[in-house]
Amino acid sequence: MARTHLGHNILDHQLLDKDGRRCGNVDDLAIEDAEVVAIYSGPGYWPQRAGRLGRLAGWIGGSGRVRVPWEEVTKVDSAVHLRRTAPEYGLGKGDDRLRPFVERIPGANR
Amino acid sequence: MNPKLLLNLALGILAAIGGFVDIGDLVFNTAAGATFGYQLMWVIPIGVLGIIVYSEMCGRVAAVSKKAVFDAVRERVGFKAGLGALVASEVVNLMTLAAELGGVAISLQLLSGLPYRVLLVFAIVGLALVLWIVKLEWMERIFGYGGLCMLVFAVAAVKLGPNWAQFGKGLIPHISQNNPWLYLYFAIGLLGAAMTPYEVYFYSSGGVEDRWTPKDLGLNRANAIVGYSLGGLLSLALMIVGAAVFLRHGINPEHLGTIALGAEQPLGKIGLLFAIVGILFAVGGASIDTVFSGAYNLAQFLGWEWGRYRNAAGAPRFFLTWIVLLVCALGIVMTGVDPVMLTEYAVIFSAVALPLTYIPILLVANDRDYMGANTNGPLANTLGMIYLVLIMVIAIAAVPLMIITNVGQN
């Protein structure tokens, strides 16, 4: 999907990687000449979306920022589908960091 | 209809009946009966129809668009308003969870006689183990079927020989001349308890997890209509028991144990036992629904991986969220706050948060891009709009009425 226009509803949609893993939301968009060129995702984009409450939430969330070029989007339906796996973009880091600890609990991989 | 589908349907419906009544319904239905007799009967069918309309809509949205409630909230009202809705719903959810857990400990105390705080810890650890070990499908069934013991209240209601003439009159909407503010407070509490938002969070997320497709829409409709209607009959029974046992003797059922005594009076010890076990499973099941709802909402709003079908290693933040919620709820009830009082606050505040949940659902259910042929029809939209207006009125009136009536104490 090389082109899209602004009317297309993508802001605040779920991001899915190539394995269907949920790896964040579309928190903001990079727009050039009325065309979406990249997706921004991460707590670092919340302050600009929701004022004081957004700043607080972004601070709690760790202020991470990820930019995904629009060329990486393969499909937009009720979610935005990406071409590669989440770690390749730096998405879904929170889950990946916690996994080694959670995995130590017996039965975590059932 | 093939036998397997029929079996699943029956199981789902049974679980819905057992799962409909939680601590909010127990408290408000019995207290309304004990205070106003049969006069508030008419509110129950209105609340039940409301939850049917919106659950069906949520289930349909989940089946067709694969979106659970907080996906829809964020997408439709944006990040800022959505974040507000998220914070409000998480606070209300945590209060409800704490109240349900208090209810679990009280039921266990009635059965065992052990100290309340010890049982609280036992209850939390037990629930965490159940959540960790048991598959959700079985959790729903175990707690749903256990909750069917609550049907003892229906038997008690019939055995008590309700005054059918007054019962009939109570089904016609009217305002009581005697203490109208308290009457309205109870009306809002009954509606809030019947339409508790966590029910739709849990229901819609479950639909997404079970990978419902448009083929499951019949199952969705049947579950919502039959399950909630039969659950509503239990609410009626609780109100009858409240009227016939407590109002007659001038008792205010301020303790969960008192509510169970309502079944003992007509049915003896065996009635009491069924009532306590039924309450235990009902509030235990509701604890699971609320703790998962809290984790679902957060994960959906932030785009995290979620779901109990993903194992804990597959969705670590989701897993950690429900653990943290359980610990926070334990902290709240350990302070010694009365779970019945907490329930009243939780139900009234959830009434305030209702529009934030239901407006986005109505919007998504009307989006033809997602919903295609399964977009809301005229019936769903008419009912949806009527209930939306009702929910707005409730949301505005809830807190003032709580203050005027001193949380139902006058």
C-alpha cells in the first residue's frame, strides 16, 4: 500500500505484525503533502494527543517512540497490518522485556 | 440445528444465567424489595432489555469487525476522551472487583467461620490459581453452573407466596409518593446493576477471543436474549424475597449473609446452604469477569497483546495487569471497607460511566464499512437510541441522588 489519503480512517487503530501479533496502536501520523508517509506509535506521542493526562500517561508508559514508514503497511481493515515482525520495527518492546520473567513461572507457556 | 451447537448454546445460556447476578444485583434487588416491596419491579425488565440490546450489539461488532469495546472506544472518540473513559472505567472496575472479592470472603466465612481477612487472602490466591490453571471456557462453566444454586431464591420466592396483585401493579412504571428520592435512587441502582459495563467488556472481548465470525451471530443473539432474560428472573426473585421476608419483618439487609437468610426462611437450612454457595459462585465468577475486564480494557486501549487464550508468556503485560488489579483490590478490601457499601458506590459510579461505554459501540455498530450487512437495523438503532437517552439521564442523576439520599440510607 504505497498511497493512502487522509480521509482513510487509520488513527488510533490496532497495529498487527506479520504474525498477527498485536504490537501497539497508531498514536499519530506523519503527513506530507496531504499524504500519510509514516505511522507513529508509542507513549512518547501521547502528550501531544491528550494534554496533561496524556503527559502523565506517556511518562508512566516510558515515552518510547517508534516510526514505521507507510511502505511497511500491507493492509488496512479494522486493524493496520505490517509487513514484518514487531521487533524489526522496535514495536511490542514492553511485552518482549517482561517475557523472560513471566516465562519462569511454571505453566506460563501452556 | 446440530447437537453440538445446541449443547454449546445450552451451556452458554446456563452460564449466562448463573453469571448475570453479581454483588450489585444482590444488594440492590434485595434492598429495593426490603424498602419498597414490589413497587420497583418494573425497573428490572427495563434494565434487562438494555443489557440485551447492548450485549447483542457488542457481540455482533466483535464477530464482524473483530473489535472489542475499548478498541472501539479509542477509535471512535479518539485518544483524549478515550483515555478519560479508560481511567473512569478502570476505577469503577477496581471498586467492583474489590466488592466482589469481599463478597467471596463473606460467603466463605459463612460456610467456614474463619476470620474474614484470612479468607480474603485465601480467596485472592485461590482465584489467581483458577485464572492461571483453568481454561476460560471451563471457568465460565464452573462459576456459571455453581451460580445456578442461586435459583434457590426463585424457589423461595414462589414458596413465600408473593402477593400477585401487588406484583402485577409493581410491573407498571410509576413513582412512589412515599420518599420519591430514595425510590429514584433505587431505580437508578437497579438499572446500573443490570447494565454494569464490565458485562459488555467481558462479553465482547470473549467474542473476539473465541474468534466469532458472522456465522456465530445466531449464537450471540440467543445467548444475550435467553441468558439475560432468565438472569433477570433471578433479579425479580431476589426482589420478591426482599419484599416478602425483609419488608414484612422490617429488616434492612445490610449484610450479604442477611440476603442468604431470605432463602432460609421459607426453605430451611438446605435453602440457606444453596443460597450461600450460589452467592459464592456468583460473586466469584463476577470477580473473574471484572479482573479480566480491567486487563482487557487497558490492553485494548494501548494496543498490547491480550487474551487468556494467549498464554501468559504470549501476553505478559496483560497477565501482569490482572495480577496488579487483584493485588490492588485486595489492598482495598483489607482496609475493612464494607463490601456492600463499596458495591453501592461502584454501581452508582458505573452508572455515571455508562455513556462512555455505550456511545462508541452504537457508533461502530452503525459503521457500514466494518459491519456491512450486519450493520444495526432499525430495531437495534431505535432501542439503542432510547437506551442511550436513558443512560444519559441516569449518568446525570446518579451522583446527586446518591448525595440527597445519603447513599440510600434515609
